[in-house]
Amino acid sequence: MVKKESAQRLGIDIGGTFTDLTLYNEDSKVFNFAKTPTTPSDPFEGLRKGIDKLGISVASLSDFVHGTTVGTNAVIQKKGPQVSMITTKGHAGVLAMDGAVRSVLYDIKGRRPEPLVRRSRIYEIAERVLIDGSVLQPLDQEELRQVLSQIAKTDAKAIAICFVASQMQNQNEMQAKALVQELLPSLFTSVSSEVSKHRGEFERFSTTVLNSYIGPLVHPYLKKIVSFLTTEGYRGSFWITVAGGGATGVEQAFTFPIFTVNSGPAAGVAAAAHLAELLGLENVISYDMGGTSTDVCLIKSFRPPTIRDVAVSGYPNTSPQLDINAIGAGGGSIAWVDIAGEFKVGPMSQGANPGPACYNLGGAEATITDAVLVLGWLNGKESLVGEISLHSELSREAVSRVGHCLGVADEYRIAEAIIDLVTLKMVGAVKEVSTGRGHDVRDFALVAYGGAGPMFATGIASQLGIKKVVSPVRPGHFCSTGMLQSNVFHQYSRPVRIMTSEATIDNIYSIFRELRTIGEKQLIGEGFKQSNMRFEERLSIKYPQQHYELEIPMAPSIEELEKSFYTAHRERFQFGFTERLMIMELIVDAWGLKEKARIMKVPTKINKLADALKENRPVRFAGSFVETPIYRRDDVPEGICINGPVIFEELGSTTVVQPGWVAHVDDLGNLILKNEG
């Protein structure tokens, strides 16, 4: 009898510096991890190398979950293809007009990004839908044929169909889409009413153009992976993580690649919420510091907040996303002195290539990684992820060059200044999502992960007054592990524009039932049973003259909806009025619930803490070197408590416990750090 091969699930997170892989065996409940440098020119190469490093047969996998940065990078680096836009006659200037709110209020040098579609590539068509959804003018199909004939003669690779008020009635847009697919089937096509239901034309058009801009790059990348999996004999499910905090099928990602933008950090936040629930920590702040950026998110009652009004490199994106605050501060962030002599760290990053100076791959600029190596926080005797040798002398030289620009000869002082400045930036990022929104940050624990997060966590927490930090098992692979804990996610919405005084609870429930039916059909098609589905209903509500809206969970009555809005408005903005309200949109989140891959600590064979000790080395804290014990984290026994300063090293990450903190290893293998100072 042939023994059945164990079912395995694989999560792959491609970051700006490293590609992380987490493999989970569903039978043995054992995890394996791999990390390999990202290849910016071909992200698939890092993915393939990581799979080879794990030494697995792709055919043995039952689940393949992937987070891609291809779309995000295309927008940031402006490497997308030429896009043509077809819009309602008289509205060619919408993208150039920008929205009603400036993203930078007080920067006199601030510039709006150039539109992703040049004015010469925007074509107007006779058609018109009114805001009440009635069709004032049907689509002029003959005129559209002439326009498509012109587009066919250009180098456009994609088309964005953006008609006014199409979110209320998309008959004209769908007719246009059918004609484009008939006459120009090779062009990637996005339709605004399918991509976004946002009421504002500028935001909805921008999101649709973004979808078309990244589509011709994301589509072939995903097809390459599909081809690879098929060739290797894979027969399981292929999921792509989305920014809303879950995953979607690859076919959805083909059509709506905009949903994948900033999806990697969202997987980490989802994992942080799951870990918080396991540990009984109702309020946490997730803190993810990688090679190029830091992402923070405030999580209350185990539920990360969502948002649908954000920007990607200055371009509005209304697709559903977790409310994550990102700043340019990562291990590869460059320390530099500007023309006025001001000392700065980031947002520019050395990335994976050439990387920090210590990599000896051609990078000469001092980075955060170089600074922590100079201070002894990072082990200079071992290769990073087993592949990259670290050269401390190159770090000292790079840091000294920064000191020369500032007139300071002591490289240790400069290295500390780099750490102090980037810590201050990250403290600001945490404050923005906590105290900046009316929350007392001291009521939260900090969940620190990413390659560099646990290294800086106790320093950040000390400045904020946070008393507890959690460094989870394998923090350097937390996002890729989070992909294996992500449920399948879809969002459906219906714009309504109705006053609460005119709305009835029966009509609202009727629309919600229609949206739920669509979600059920989608999830059934993806293999989910009714018992494994969850639906969340909420309404987008605002004061009639207000520009912004708040999303409020569904309530049993209109009166309770109004009360919930008033309470939420006061909590968010510190004021509110009991006036009439307008319901703008009804929203349903549909979740396909998957079995979560719960990390369990593999029992160590070591019973004594002393046997987990690697070495003692001088590490600099607060201006002086302290002889500090360095432990192999995987070997530290459960239940042990250790006073800081102490450092725990493992594959892909290092946890630095500063003086005044105490580290405890819980029964799951997490490091629970408490401030005893």
C-alpha cells in the first residue's frame, strides 16, 4: 500500500529586500521556513529559489498563498505601460483636477504626481448617466468604434473605461467594455463601476486607471507562476493575498490587480490579530519593520480597521484595505545629510541590491543595518539568512562618512544617532494611529515582527509608555505565516444616497440580502460550504454637507444606526451633532473561513538556559557598551525569564531586549517582553 503524502500549505511573501516562505504540514502541524534575497528585476526568481531551499515537491502542496509587490512597485517606480482612458464627453480633465482635499496642506514645494494617463490619451464619448441612475444619453457605439480604431494605432497596453455616475447605473460602461473586448481583445481593460463604487469621480477614475496601469505587469507575472505550478504537477488552490486582510483566487487577481497593492503588510496584520486573540490581548498595535519600510496598525477587540480612501504614491485608491500606516524606515534605509546640513534617515532604501554597505555588494551608503552592526545589536560573525556575509569594517567606514559630513569623528555616536532618529520616526508612526485618533497608547501591547521589528520594539515601547511587547515565533516570517492564517475575502457594495429619515430597515436588509447572495455564489465557486462562510454588513454614512464618511455596522433599527454614527464620529473627531444623516453606500464583506495554521513551539531538547547561550559580546546601549548574553532563540526553554539587556538570534530576525525590560518565553514560544523599569 502506498503511503499518502502529507498535505502541505505554502505561504510566500516577496518583500523589497527578502522573500520569505512558510511551509505548514497539516498532518504533523510542523512549520518549516526559508528566506532568500529578493530579485527586484524578477521577483519570481526569489520565489523559485525559496522553494528549492525548502526542498519540497510543489505537487505535494494543497494550498499555495502568495503576496506580490509587482503592482505596488510598478506605481512607486512609474514602470507601468501606456494606458488609454475613455470617459464621458466633457470630463477628460477629471484626473488633472485632483480631489477636493489636498494630500499635503502646508508643503509649499509639494507637487501632485503626474496623471498616469496623458491628456492626449484620454478620449471622450457621448453618453451620460445621472446621479439617480437614470440614463440621460445612451452610449454612442459608432463614436466608440472610431475611438478604438485610434487607440489601436497607439502603443497602449491597457484601457480604463470611466463614465460619470456609472456606480449608480453601469449599462453604458458594460456596453463599452463588450465593444473593447470585441475589437481590442489583447488590451487589459478596467471598468470603473466594477473596480470601485466610490461616489467621487476623481477617486473612482484614479482607482480604475491604477488597475489598468498595473494589470499588464501583474497578469503575466501571475501567469508565470500558474505555468510553473502546473508544470510541477500542482493541483491545489492558488490564492493571492489582498490589501483588505484576506486572500482571493488568482482569477480575481487577474481582473482586479489593484486589490493586491500593499497586500503583504495586510497579511502580517491579520496574523497579529490572530495572535492577539490566542494570547487574550484585546488591544494591540502591530509593528512590522522590514528591509524597506515600517508598517503599523492599531487593532481593537481583535479586529483590524479597514479604510477605502488611501493613496498609492499620491494616486487615490478606493479598493478595500486595512488601515495601515507605512513609513520609509527599514533595515536598508539610508542615513544621509541634506544640502542644508540636516541629518536624515530614509525614506530612500538600498533594498536587496546593492543592499547595506556591510553586504559588500557595491553599496557604499550607511544604512540602519550598518548602524546596528556597529553597535553590536546584529551578529557580524554569521551570514545573514545563511547567504550574505556581513562585513563590520565596511559598516564602520560607511557610518564614519556620515559622521564626517556632520563633523563628528566617533562612529559609535553616529550609529546611535541613526538609531535614535529612526526610532523617533517609528514612534511618530505609532502615535499617528493611536494618540492621534483618540486612543491611549499605554492601553495597547506592541506586536513586533519583520526582520528588524523585534530589534527596535523595546526602544519604541519605552518612549511610548507601552509596558508589553510580543515578539512572535519566527517574526521574520510573520507575514508569510499570516498568509496561511488568512481567510478568503471579497467585498460587495451598492451606492444608495438616501437620508436616514427616508430609509427603511426592510429596504436596507433587502439590498444586503442581494449582496450576500452574490458573495455566497462566489465562495461556493471557490469551494466553501455555507458553514464556512461569514458575512459582515455595514453602511457608509455622513452628514449631508460633509465630504468624508464613516462606516457603521448594521443595526436593528435606523435610530440605532444614527446613534452608532454619532458615537463613532465623536470618538474619531471629538465632536458630533445629532442631525439628519445620509446613507451613501451599503457594504458586505464576504469571508470564506479556512483552517488557520497555528504556530506551536517545537519542544527544545535543551532544558538549561545556559545551553542555549551562544556568546557574550559588548553591545552599546544609551552611550556605553554592556556585556550582553546572546541566545539561540530556538533553544531557549519555555517558561524562562531573563532580564535585559539580552539578545535572541534566529533565522531571519533578531530580538533586542534593552535594559529595564524582562523577557519571558510563553508556552507557544512567543517572547513576552515587559518593561520593569
